[in-house]
Amino acid sequence: MADELFGHPRLAAIYDPLDPDRGDLDAYLRLAGQLGARQVLDVGCGTGVFALLLADRGIEVVGVDPARASVEVARGKPGGDRVRWICGDATALPPLQVDLVTMTANVAQAIVAPHTWQGTLKGAYEALRPGGHLVFETRDPARRAWEEWNRAASHRVTEIPGVGAVETWLELVEVSGPLVTFRGTYVFAADGRRFTSDSTLRFRERQEIEADLTAQGYLLHDVRDAPDRPGREFVFVAQRP
Ligand SMILES: C[S@@+](CC[C@H](N)C(=O)[O-])C[C@H]1O[C@@H](n2cnc3c(N)ncnc32)[C@H](O)[C@@H]1O
């Protein structure tokens, strides 16, 4: 089941306005250009920001995400009809032959269950044409990002046109080995409604992901830094031979 943040219509509708700076996508766009990708599958497309940026560049895009409310936000955006949206995940895709598969904004960490993670890497592999690339990021566990996921560090009030003020904060619920659970709270000033969304992320070590990629048949080309978050992320560039 999707986290409320992505799966509840009121929260999916404010995902973009709460995080309007998507400079994190620049490196993915650059790479898609460098690879000459003409067909892209964006796994965990969420509200479709990256898929629509690709479609704007004339690229044929399939966006897949299990959170229906987020997919509906994506579909309703200008240009949304140029992307093929699928509500689901990469373990059950229709036949595809794309040049590039992406997972932006730490989608890989939201894929917590080992069988779903293996199935996602397998599904992406099968969706790629031979020679096609898989590119995704994940937070470096050594940087312990969850230490900033507390109310003092995260509390904000955001004025959203058409919605009003929304007060938000994060709280850490549990750290259990590689699994980190946190709760987001969202309070809408307009009607006083308050929502919470619990999320669990898996923090995988670089070597673990390298082994997972190799086991699925990928060639690993590079593990890069995310230019907008130096030293905090691993960005994997793998290829289907
Ligand atoms: C932080 S959001 C990122 C969304 C989008 N990639 C972006 O850049 O804005 C994480 C997304 O991963 C999705 N997700 C969770 N489990 C997934 C799975 N098994 N397969 C694909 N996406 C998944 C969530 O529904 C959510 O939309």
C-alpha cells in the first residue's frame, strides 16, 4: 500500500508545492541527453515531474508508480497526456524496450522488501533494450540522514496557492538496522485537517547494491555523487549488456 504522502489525494496534491526545487533532476536530464535516450521508463514517477520534463524534450516516456493519487496528479498536469502512466510497479510491467530506466528522488529506498527490490531490478532489466541503462540514487547510510528528520529541523509553514497555509514536520519513529521509519505530519490551515504519513526506507550499502545489480546481469559503469547533494548519495549507472 502506498504511503499516505503519495497515496492520499490531499497529500499527493501538495507534494510538488512542498518541494518545488527539483534541481536534483538536472543530472538525470543531462544523462538522458548524453545517452541519447529516446524512450525512458521512470519507475516511482510519483507526481510525474521528471517524466514530464523528459516528454517536453520529445522523449517517449512511461511513468509507473503504485500510488494512484500521485499518478492522477501527474496525469492531470499540462502535457500529462503525452506520457503513458501506469499505476503499479516494475515487477509487473507490460512489454517495453526502452533506452533508459530511472528512479529519481531515492525511490530505490522506498522499495523496502527484498523480493520487491530484486523484482524491480529484474523488471527494469527486462524493460531495457540490450545496451540500455538503469540510473538511480540512494542515500549513503554513513551520512545518517535520519538524524535530521525531527520536528525542530523540519518544521515549516508553506503557503500554497489555492490550498492555503500547510504546516509540516517530520519525526523519527524507529531505526531498526537498515530500516528507518519516520512520520510526516501535515496540517491544513484552511479546514484544520491534520494528516500523518508513515514511511519506511531501506538504507542499503553501496556494495550491497553493486552485488544486487551484478546478480541481475547488469554491468555497473559508475557510482557517482549527486551534484546537488555532494557526499550524501550514491548514484548508480548500470547497463544491460
Ligand atoms: C520520494 S517519491 C519520488 C517520486 C518521484 N520519483 C520524484 O522524483 O518526485 C518516492 C516514490 O516512490 C514510490 N514507490 C514506493 N514503492 C514503490 C515501488 N515498489 N515501485 C515503484 N515506486 C514505488 C512512491 O509511491 C513515491 O511516489
